[in-house]
Amino acid sequence: MSFNAQSDYDHETPVCTGILLTNLGTPDAPTTKAVRSYLKEFLWDPRVVEQPRWLWWLVLNGVILNVRPAKSAAAYRKVWTTEGSPLLAISKKQRDKLDHSLSDAFGDHVHVELAMRYGNPSIKAGLEALREKNCQKIIVLPLYPQYSATTTASTFDAVANVLKTWRRVPELHVIDSYHDHPAYIEALNQSVRQYWQQHGEPERLLMSYHGIPERYFKNGDPYPCHCKKTARLLREQLSLDEERAQVAFQSRFGREPWMQPYTDATLKQWGQDGVKSVDVICPGFSADCLETIEEVAMENRDYFLEAGGHQYRYIPALNDDDAHINALSQIVSPHLS
């Protein structure tokens, strides 16, 4: 193996610490071609789809990549902004605000870079940017509050694949979850309470998380447990019982059973049962993206209203809210001492 060279490396360069802020990713454009490239990278990850490679290759390349990109591109066009992908635009703001917050607390020897597990800016680009600043300690903060092998572990894989080509491997810390961190729970609490102060309280609050196949949970993935603990802690902060604030899982894909109850089925049932008003929050999403804006805020709204509901509202993700940035600062700060 050949190692990536640093031909202009200066041993006198001051040492610093780097924070690699990561999220899932986004296509470069809301076009069929760009979405196909993104989905190919995303869906070929064995952490995401645990199927025999030969069989999944046939399904992915023979069916999915010929059908799904056009549909997904149309969905992306609904949410695309003048700044581009909502996820990327918000993530850049999060990076800048976190960098500013940590610089105030720890000085200019701490640097924050942004990377996406799939698409751009890549994990490799983010790590190389930190290496250029001579960051000999790197803290990876995947913006997935609840751990899953499909997200956090996949990020670790990508980081490891880059670092194994470096001559000098930095001290590495990976924050695997923060689903029960008090500052994160408080940020969620403030978000809901501020929204209700402006718009009033609904009959029910649905806490919707991205789903995973039941099989992954049975094989040891703690993700659903983390989701339910986050929900319980938020429910306690809001002084709500389990009837008024419930958990569901969205975005299932394929034919095998995923974690239940399903978000869309729950909303349809509530509408049929006579529930008149619902607010939905997605505590597992640190930034608004296609799944929250198009699926939750638009598509699921239609399901609830068509089933008989009267009022449906989506409470935005924490995004670059100050309470969220403060929580992220508290999460990484112990690793900077």
C-alpha cells in the first residue's frame, strides 16, 4: 500500500484538534443523473442494505437505479432552494456556528469541517482539510443522535477507509450517539415549547424517526431503543403522557418488515379515530431534508387530512438553532479538554 504524501509538510506547524461534523448526504442537483449517482453510492453501502452482494447488485442496478432516480429527483425539486439542497445549506450553517462557538471557548487551535457520508463534501475531503491544518486529534461527530449501524457505523467505516492511507494516523474519537444528552433533550424541549407558544398545542404529538428493518434490531442494532429513550425524555420535559405523545417510524423501503408502528399508518388511523389536530417532530433528524420536508411535512400531512384529521403541522428540525449549537458544543467539549 502507498500512503498519501504530505510533500510540503512542516514539522513546526502548530498542532490543533479537528471536529468532523458529518451527515448522511445529498445529491449535487435535483436531476435524475445526480440522484442516480447519489443513490448508487448510498444503496450499495453494505451497512445500509444487508443482502448478499451478488443478489443486491442485480436488484440495485437492474431495477432500482432505473426507476427510483427520476421519482426521487422530482421529490428533490419540491424542496430545493436557492442555496441548493436544504440539508447541505443547513449543515454549512451548523458548521460555521459550531466553529465560532468552539473558537470562543477553546481558541483558534480547534477547527470544524463538514462532510457527508455520501455525496459532497466527502468524508475524504473533510479529513484532508483537517490534516492540512495539522489536526493530530480528530473528533468525528455524526449528526445522528440515535446510533445505528446504518448511519454512525457506516460513517466510521468511511473515516477508517481514509485514515488507513495516511502516514500519520491522528488520535481519533467517534461520538457514537447523544440520544439522551441533557442539552440535546433541552433543545428539543425548547423547540416544541416555542412552537406551541406561537401556534397552540395539538391533541397529539407524533415523534417520527427514520425506520430500520426489524431484522437489524433483532441482530443487535440499538437504534429503536435510543429512539424510544429520546422520546421518553422529551415526553417528560413536556409533561405529556404516552397517549398524547407517541413514537412511530417512517421511510421504510423494500418488502421486509421494518420497525413499527409506521408513521403513515399511525396518522391514517388517528384521522379515522377522530383525532383532529397533530404536530409531528422528527428528533432523529438534526437538519431538515427531503425526508422531513417532502415526506413528513407534505406527504404525511395529506394522509392525515384525507383520513379525517383537521389540522396537521410539522415542527422543524433543530437545524442551526442556538440551543442546538449549544448542545453540540456541550457534546464535543469534554473531548477537547
